[in-house]
Amino acid sequence: MKILVFSDNYVPSRAACAVRMNVVVQALRQRGHTVTVLASDESLREGTTEADEKVLYFHTSPLGDKSLAHRVRNALGSYRASVAMAKRFPPADLVLCTSPPLLLVPAAMRIARRMGAPLVLDVRDIWPEIGFQMGSFSKRSVYGRVFSLIARCAYRQAELVTTVSPSKAEYLRSRLGLASKVELIPNGLDLAFLEQSENPELVRRHNIDLQPTCVYAGNIGLAQGLGTLLDIANERRDVQFLLCGDGAEKARLEARVRQESLSNVKFLGTLGASDVFTLLKHATLSYIPLISSQLQDSVPTKIFEALGCGCPVLLCAEGDAATIVQESGLGIAVPPEDSERILEAFNRMVARRWTTTERSAAAEFIRTRHSRQEPAKRLAETIEDRWGVRVP
């Protein structure tokens, strides 16, 4: 089949959609399908990638202020640019779009209709429901009504809907009446991440092996609630806190660090896979938060990378994510709203000496039970079965 994959970000970006879709594209190509990728050029702002004639990047303006209004304006520009760029593609037999952002989905719908191709919608977060849960907007607001309309139209047009967690799959099947369309294709660890080379200079520069070190690696945005981590840093000035990434809340958090003289907190910016791998291999623990216990079906992908490296995880979340951490045996999960329990759990994890056996068992659990490669292969097989494609 000729397949067009539409993703907000793609390699070399390490955004969630980029990592997920890169593995999916590899699985589809390995099975003989011709896959072309359409992604925003924001993907290239984290580095460069080898030229690939089957990957086209449409232009997006830097977002700057990541308020909801600015995100909407940025998405409208991306809509126009992606639809125009797609005209350079030959007709596809299938269009696969991953979401969020939800506002790029109308572009995928239009592209699929123009090509006369079925649409596969990959849902990593269910919008607008996640916006309601985070308190970003209400159901009766303009945003709530518009996003709900877009989602309904997308589910109606999509001939297959995939999603990343059991709770999300159940919600889509039961609450939205999509039982015949929904397939669970879970997230997990891209096994290629474990093939990175360590950066010993990074370890020496931050004395990671010589002092307790807590690492956060990911988006520094509203959904993470990282203010609680700075509360902990204020209490535990004997522990080093390394925050890697960028996002809407970074400037505000940096200002707080300066105001409170938190010299034990360092912002390292956006790091490549090798540096993140190095930090997780040497850190005392990885801190992984969500802002609300209502996000029961959200599973931060950074859980898989941390546990896959044998790094203990302090998870501030409940639901599907907590189940994975508990089953791994290498971490503690607590409700994100309970600051006292979070601090207590943090102190317990810093004091505990996790054995090599415990770390290795957790890493093996993630590699064998939660890799991205097997679900990606299953997605390829699902597409082939549904559209009657025979693979040699």
C-alpha cells in the first residue's frame, strides 16, 4: 500500500508523536509498504536528520507564547501549510494521522478526502476531554464546542481509530460508540533508545555519580505541574535536580528558581537521545508527573524510557500509568494533588538503594512487555487485514 503518515512532529524531534510514528513507519516499511511522512518543520528545530525524500516538512511559525489562543492561530497556519504541501504527494491508498494536536486533524481529513483514501486516526490523547480534565476550558465554552465538533467529525470519517491505553480504548468503544473501529496500539519503549552511547562528560559535568540526582526529562508544560518538583527541591537542597526539555512553563519555573535561590536546580534545555539515556542510566530517580488524578488514561511515554534504563520512577499520577510503575517493581506512584505524600515518597526513594537485580528486572519487564515495536507491527497487520492487503 501507499500510505501517507501525518504527524505534527517527526524525527529528529523526540516529541511523543515523533517517537511513536517513527516506529510505526519503520514497521510499515519493513512489511513492504511505501510510506511518505508529512510533518511540521518544528521537528527540525531539535537537530538535523538525514535527507529522506519520503519525508516532507511543512512550515510552521515558532509558537512563542503557548497560550490556547496562540496555539489555535498557529494550528490554522499549519492547516494551510500542510494541505498545500500534501498536493506534492502522489495519491495514497491510506492516510494515517496521529493526534494531538486535534486542530491538525481537519487537514488530514481534507487530504484523505482529496486523495479518495480511507483515514486512520491515531489518538494519543482524547480531545477535548483531556482539556476538560485539566481545566483548560469548559464543555460549554467556544473551545469546548469547536473541539467537540472536530472530534465528532473525525471519528465519523475515520475507518479505523487506534489509541494508546486500555482506558482510552474502553472510553472510545463504549462512550463514543466506536466499538467496531477501535484498536488498542499501546505506547512503549522504542528499543532503539537502549542502543544509545553514554556521554561520560555529561556525568562528570554535573557530578551525577557523586550526589543524589533527580531527573525530569520531557515537556515543561501545563500538564506536568512541575511546581511541585520545585517545592521538593526547596525542601531537599542536598539533592540535585536536572530538568531537561522546553515548554510553556519553563520561563516561569526558571524565574521561581532564581527568586528562591534554588542552586540545586538546573535547566539543561532540550537534549538528544544519547544525553537523556545517559542521565537515566546514572540518576537516583526519575520524576514523572501529571497535573491531575483525573488523567486516569494518560501514560507518559517517559515512564518506559526511565524504567527501560533501570532508573527508579516517582510517578505523580493514578490509573494506567500507576499500574505500569507498580508492576515494574521499580518505583512509587502517588496522587499528584497530595504534596505531602509526594515529598514522603521522594524521601523514601532517595534513601533507598535499589539493587542491580531490581533494576535489571524492571528493565527486562519493559523491554519484553512494553516495547513499541510489537504494537507497531500489530498496527501494520491490522491495516493489512482490514483492507485485504497480502504481504509476501
